[in-house]
Amino acid sequence: MERYWEWLCSIPGIYHAHRETLLQCFGTPRAVWEAGESELAHLEKRGCEWIGKVRKYRCESSPEKTVHMHREQGIQFTSHEHTIYPRRLQNISGKPFGLFYRGRLPEEKKKSVAIVGARKCSRAGKEMAEQLARQVAFGGGQVISGAAYGIDGAAQWAALENGGSSYAVLGCGVDRCYPPAHRELFECLAQNGGIISEFPPGTPPVSTHFPVRNRIISGLADIVVVAEARRRSGSLITADFAADQGRTVMAVPGRPEDELSAGCNLLISQGAEMILSVDSFARSVFPKYKKRKKTLSDDLTLAPAEKLVYSSLDFYSKSVWELEELTLLPIAELGSSLLSLEMKGLAKETERNCYARMA
């Protein structure tokens, strides 16, 4: 039956509601494939103008041909009837009938945190997204997002760079790289997570697709975090879906006059949990976080200068000159300590001459 589901979900130009109509009329995807011309014509006369797309695709590709073509492209598929279909999606409203993916699907036993936010984000918002994602990776969780510019991409890169896994849900086919500048990110996601879409391969990125895909981002998550967002944004649509799906919604507060914080502040006023610090977020999401952090601290073997520099770092970036003032170390010794901490995975140069703590 899976090949018929894959065929049905691969028909270009028809959407969830159209498939729902076909299944109400014919019962199964196999029955849609085997439907007579008179039955399709009857539906077309009843106002289903899109039936022509079903008819055309049926002439062009069989279920077997569809499956073979996708596997040759490295694209996998699961229907909602298969055992590997994400359990988190099973009970959401309008769950996808099937998912196409490259890489793998999110792990059921891992805590899933969606980190979303503004495409045109601030430096502080980007850093916050990265810090939150690092703690998700450190806590053993997985990051879900949309691979967009700004907050989404920053969070997913941070999770991957810190040994975690991340999954991108697209508003186009999984054979499309959108945005194009994130090609390297897509390659890493396919290796250390997955790229997921309900839209068939070949589907271009259309603006109306993105609000629809947001229900899958929230559906795959246990917690949805909005790191930075305007009052009218797709991130708030994701948060609304999350609330309807019974997910926990969290937001990073900001200054009242800051346009990029308006959406987060609104969510908090509506009952979203407020993230007061990266550390408090990690402690609330991962019960064993404090113990893991203590174990890491106990296991550290650092030189005195390294310990001093490490204790002066924060999850927010600090410049070399700030660290020089805090530690009173000669610039050469400070530089070598920072390099050593980077090699041990305890610090990262976030931009030229600016460093942040990693754990």
C-alpha cells in the first residue's frame, strides 16, 4: 500500500484538502489509482477542476515508477499508516498523509525543540538562537526548524556544529535547496538529521506553502521556542499551531520598543513561558542538564589561565578586549587560552575577535 500512498502524495499541484476529497470518494490511494475515467469525470463535473492534474499524473507515472524515481534521487517516503511515521504528528489536526525526506526522520525518544524566529534578525537574536540550540544539543535533544535565513538557520547550524541533530521542514520539495545560500547547511542536515516535506519532489517554494508547513514544525516538536519575531510573522503562526497541538510555547523577551521583540512579548502576554536565561531554559527542558554540566565541569582538565578565561566567558559573545579587562592576562596568553578552549569544544569564535562559551 505504501507505493500507492507515495504516488498519491506525489501528484503535482494538489494539496491536503484535494487528497482528502479523493480518499473520501474512493477510500484508499490504490482505489484512486485504479479509478475509472467516468468516476474522475463525475468529480470534475461536481466542481473538482483539479482532477485534470490527477488524470495527467496517472498517465505519466505509475506507483512503481514514482517510487523508483524518488529512490534514485535519494528521497525516502512514509505514509501516516507506516510504523516509522513520526508519532508526534499522528494526533495533530490536518496531519500530512505522507512525508518525503532526505536523511532520516526525528528520533522518537529524543526531546524535540523547535527554534524559530525572524529571517532578518538582530545579532543578539541570532546569538540567542545559537546558544539555545547548543544547549539542546548538549542536553541530548534535537532541533526542528525551517532552514530559513536568520534564526532558523543559525539554530540548526549551532546544533549540528555541537554534535547534535537537526531537522528542517520545507515549504517546497526536498529536492530543492531553499534558500539557495543554505546548500552547505542542507548537506549537513541530510548527514546529521533530515530534510522533510509533505510537498512532492519538484515543488517550488511558494509563499502560501510556508504557513502550511509550520504546523509540521510545531507538530514534530515537544517545545516551540520563538527566539525573536515581529508582531506579524510566520513564527507566531508556528506558535499558534503549537498551542492548538498542546505543545509548550516559550519565548525570549525583549525591550518593549524593539520591533523584533514585539512578537515574543505578545506571546508571553498570552501565556507563553518566558526564557530568562539560556541556563534556566536548559534546566527546565532537560532534567539531567545540571548533572551533565557538573560532570563536564568535574572532567575538565584546564590550565590556570584557561580556567580563568573559561569562567569569564558567557553564552553571549565577549570581545577579546572585554576578556582582557576581565582576566588581566597578557594578550598572547589570553589568545592561546582561547585557542585551547576552542580545541576542547568549550569556546567558539562567533565573529572576528569575539568569543562565547559553548557549555
